[in-house]
Amino acid sequence: MFFEYPKLLWLLLLLIPVAALYIYREVKGLTPYMLVSSLQPWQYKGGGFKKFLRHVPFILRMVALAAIIVAIARPRSSSTFEKIDTEGIDIMLALDVSTSMLARDFVPDRINAAKEIAIKFVAERPSDRIGVAVFAGESYTQSPLTTDRATLINLIKEIDCGIIEDGTAIGNGLATAVARLKDSPAKSRVVILLTDGVNNAGEISPQMASEIAKTYGIRVYTIGVGAMGTAPYPIQTPFGIELQQVEVQIDEPLLEKIAQETDGKYFRATDNTKLLEIYGEINKMEKSRTFVDSFPLYKELFMNFALIALAAIVLEMLLRMFVVKQIPD
């Protein structure tokens, strides 16, 4: 607590001579008195409490004066308030959902590993707007940019292979993600493109999509998923599903070029752990900016002292009227 006008507190010193005068009058017997013919009504010796009560009105008056002086000195308290503003990042996840993502060099397979790790990535970025685009032979938006984490996670869980025409339209997938970001007001806009193949479909070439992203200042991180060499792939046979080793083909030069031209970075994920590490690295590189604005908050306390003064005055009046009645001068 502090006072806006602390010099007014010097007025409290005036209470000292007032109290001294009262004590002096009591000691010297200068209080009002009355001559009577007999002391019989005052012979009772047990008036100690009454004697004390007659000083209470004066004490209450002193308390009221002190409280009034403190109140007009304007007591205040202060505390620091911090306003935190977060400058988020808009991120689009472009996920390959071609049937090759069913390969089981990841656990349980590439598509489910990609979904699981993407969900963890989403959960760790509460300040950002995140959306999802999926692509195979064509592409579409699974979720626009949103901060609704619960809905976004549910939409990611619904992603599966075989829903759209098969193929790998990397250009279309990137272009769909860029289209969702191009009008975004965010200062930082990012696409994380994940694929396990070579571009073989779509109306928009990866090079054109990359140039569009660069034009809008959108950074693209590319991730190639798949083991080195071959990977077990489930194939339907008359005897059920069998795993056959198929060659892993990822157009790494293309993914590296897209990332380089858009000021991003290319990563290669060969298993679940590596993919999780890649998302963790992207998470560290794309940090949301937080601004903290601190300023004091003041609370006026004079009302507390004003109420004390009022209570003391009212109590003094009641005591003088009903309990301690003085003999007039």
C-alpha cells in the first residue's frame, strides 16, 4: 500500500496535542461538575466500567479523525498485470494417402504412423491455426485452418487410404495447401508435405506449386517416408493378405528442391522414431512468438478508511445518547 498524497499524513500529528489536552483536563479535574447536597446516590463503589466507558466516545472521535486523514491521503495498492499476446503460425499438413502408404515399414503402417505423429504435433501447438490437405491421384482439404484442436484431431483420425483415386499428385497436394494459406494474415505460413512416392498424377506440377508457394512467401517442409531399399507391402491374394517386399521409390531430389526454393528443409523418415524426431525438429524451428506487456493495476483503498471513520462517528453518537450521558457545562 502507498499514498498518493503522503504529506497529508503529517496531519496525524495534530491528534497528539488533542489527546494531551484531554488527558490534562482529566488529571486536573477540569471536566464538568455539579454541586449536590448529598453524595448518597454516588456511594456505590463499583463504577469502574462506567468510568472507562466515558472515555470511549473520545477514543472513537480520535479514530474517526485519524481514519479521515488517512482517507484523504488517498491510500492505494498496486499489482502488476501481464497481458500476453501470441503471434501464431498458420500451418497446413499435406498428407499423402495413396495406397503405397499402407506399406508396413512403419508401425502399424505408414499412414497410421503419419496420422498418430501428426496428432501429437497438433496437440503441442495450441497457439497456431492448423489445417490438413490430403492427396493421392487428386487432392482435397480435409480441414481448413482452425484452432479447434478436438475437431481437427478427429478429422485427422478419419483420414485413410483408398478414399480418392489412387496415385501421387504431389503438385496438387501442395497447391491445395498453399491455396488455404495464401490469404492468411499470419506473418509465418508453413506447409508440411509428407509423401512416400514419385509424382505421377495431377494437373499441377510440383514445380509450379512450389513457385506459387514461394510467391506467397509460404515455407515448405518436405518429408519422404519409407525404409531404405524395400518395404513390406500388403497384397490381397486368394489365400488372404500377404506381405511382399516392394521397392521404395521416393523422389528425394524433387522434395529437396521444393524445400530449398521455399526456404524450408527436406527430411527423410525411415521409421516411426525418425518421423517423430522430424516433427519435433520442425516444432522447434517454427516457434510461435509471444509478447508480454506488463503494466500496473491500482486499487483505491480510501473507502475502507472512510467506512471506519463513519462507523466510529455513529458509534460515538450512540454511546453519548444512550450510554454515556455527560452533565452539561
